[in-house]
Amino acid sequence: MRKLLVTGGAGFIGSNFVHHVISHSDDHVTVLDKLTYAGNRASLEGLPEDRLTFVQGDIADAALVDELFSAADAVVHFAAESHNDNSLHDPRPFLDTNIIGTYTLLEAARRHDTRLHHISTDEVYGDLELDDPARFTETTPYNPSSPYSSTKAGSDLLVRAWVRSFGVRATISNCSNNYGPYQHVEKFIPRQITNVIRGVRPRLYGKGENVRDWIHADDHSSAVLTILDKGALGETYLIGADGEKSNKEVVELILTTMGVSADAYDHVTDRAGHDLRYAIDSTRLRDELGWRPAYADFEAGIAATIDWYRANEDWWAPSKDATEAFYATKGQ
Ligand code: NAD
Ligand code: TDX
């Protein structure tokens, strides 16, 4: 039985990964999570008590991190400040968690020679033109646009340096946009679904032409477990499921799936520095490690996600008003 430490395990993707690991392995999981506004203990409910230990704390707390690393066989690092719009408003927590927090984990991995998998994003590569046939690969140069993506890029570069200079046994994955249950209502898809549930028109930034490459969070989790088990140390793997859609297409799909007219949305102030298009080429992960996504049907995945938000208002309602109050101050 492997002892896994999962940082950020009360967040959207981290909690999905904890559920995935507990149902697909014998591993014991310890979650280290600060429970910021984005963390929710309820996302881990229903798991067997003998398989999961929850520790509330900060990944930048070196003493706590050292103690937890001394008891772990491997660490999967999801904890981050994750929302671009917040990073444009107040970048500081992004530096503290994404840079200093990752540095703190790397130093502990070095001391204890602990296997570490670092979770990152396709946003480190910047953006692509709408008509560019190219997609991001493991060799695309870094070119981040926002305070969020630049701190994620910085954290990736720290991991690479600790691998090369200190021999830390780490891998990195850069994934595209995730969707599914338990995603915070600040993010695009749950924001629009919960708006429609409340009778509010969805809000599209700018013209809505921006393209994101959507993957179900379950597929992200299966890819991360594959890389943890079979990935080559020191290497980077891109995770994606060929899910490119414009924001306009996604909003129209949400509206029609929820029985509302496809044009019942508003255009609002665009995001500053808004990346135009992301697209992932995940050939390496598929060819070298044999990973395949399970969700081929985006429409079905969105319909199931809508059903989940309809059935779980208790989970998201406490965050909704504060989130919308923040957006209102930005004209969004
Ligand atoms: P999230 O915001 O839903 O969750 C982040 C979690 O980290 C929360 O539980 C929060 O409490 C915790 N946390 C924040 N600061 C912490 C700290 N200092 N110490 C300990 N815990 C802390 O984020 P998410 O969408 O689940 O993203 C998880 C990871 O995946 C991030 O590293 C993000 O960059 C990456 N990622 C996300 C997406 C996406 O579409 N959401 C895509 C690619 C990569
Ligand atoms: O109300 C909205 N209207 C809108 O048009 C919101 C919240 C967003 N958008 C647009 C902005 C983006 O083009 O939708 C797209 C998706 O926005 P977000 O959900 O904020 O995601 P994004 O900025 O693409 O980043 C996400 O994917 C990569 C995650 O939040 C990151 O953590 C991850 O690294």
C-alpha cells in the first residue's frame, strides 16, 4: 500500500483525483489543503475513513510540509491559486502559493528523495491564433500571459531546475481546461450553469470567440495516475482530449441543454490580456504511456455536469453571491 500525499486535494481537480485514486488503487491518501475560498471539505465526503487523512495547512509551511513528506512515498501537487480573473485583481497570493509553495515542496522532495508529480496547465505556453493548425506540444516555448499563468510557468521551471540540479525525482503534466462536478462557480462552465439555474443570463467575455480545449476532470485524473505510475522521471507530459470549442459554442450548448433559447446570454467586458486559443497535442502521453480519455462526448459530459449542479445546490450556493459580487465590480 503506497502512501500518497495530495496537495490541494479539497479543490476541483485534486478532490476528483483523490476519489479516482481511492477507487482505482490500494493507496492511502493524505490531503494537505489550506481550504482557501476554493477548497471545500465536502468535495471529499463519502470516502472510507481508513483510506484518507485530511490535514488543513499551507504548502508554504516548511515545517508541516517536511513532516508530511517524511511519511509519504509519493506526492501529487495540485494546490494552487487557479483563477486568472483573481490573478488580474490581486496577484500576490499567486506568487505565495504557486511559486513559494512549490519551492517549499521541492526542497522537501530533495531532503527526503520523494517522488513528486507537479500539476500544471497549458496556459504556460501562451495562446495560439484561431486559424493556426498548430497545437501545444512538450517542446513549445513558454510564453505565459497572466499573473496566474506566469506563476504556473515559474513553478514548472523550478521543478525542472530541481530535477536537473538536485536530482529530484519529479514529473510534470500540463493539462487543458477541465470541466465536471465540484468546480468552483467562479469558472466559466459552472458560472453559466448556475446563472441559468438562478434565472440570470450567462456572461460571455468580449465576442466569445476564444477557444478552450475541454477535458473532463475524470480524464485528467486517470492521466495523472498513469504518469505517476509509468512516467519517465524528469519528463513533461501534455494532457488533452481533443475538445476544442469556442466560448460561444459552450454557452449555447449549456443554454439549449437547459431548455433556454441559445441566444439568451450577454456580452460583457473582456478579460485583460485574454488568451485567444489553447490546443493540446497529447500524442506523447497516448503513445508512450498508453493513456486514452474515457469521455468522447462533450455534449453528454455537459448534460451530466448540469444535472450535478441542479442536484447539488447546497455545495455551490454558499459561494455564488460573493463570486457574482466580485464580477459585478469588474463589469463582468
Ligand atoms: P481549485 O482552485 O479548484 O483548487 C485549488 C485547491 O488548492 C483548493 O482546495 C485550495 O484550498 C488549495 N490551496 C490553495 N492554496 C493553497 C496553499 N497555499 N496550501 C495548500 N492548499 C492550497 O483549482 P483546480 O481547478 O482544482 O486546479 C488544480 C490544479 O490544476 C492547479 O495546479 C491548476 O493550476 C491546475 N490546472 C487546472 C485546470 C483547470 O481547468 N481547472 C487545468 C489545468 C491545470
Ligand atoms: O464568466 C465568464 N465568461 C467568459 O466568457 C468566465 C468566468 C470566463 N469566460 C471565458 C474566459 C475564458 O476564455 O471562458 C473561458 C474559460 O474561462 P475560465 O473558466 O476562467 O478558465 P481559463 O481562464 O481558460 O483557465 C482555466 O483553464 C486552465 C483554469 O481556470 C486554469 O486553472 C487552468 O490552468
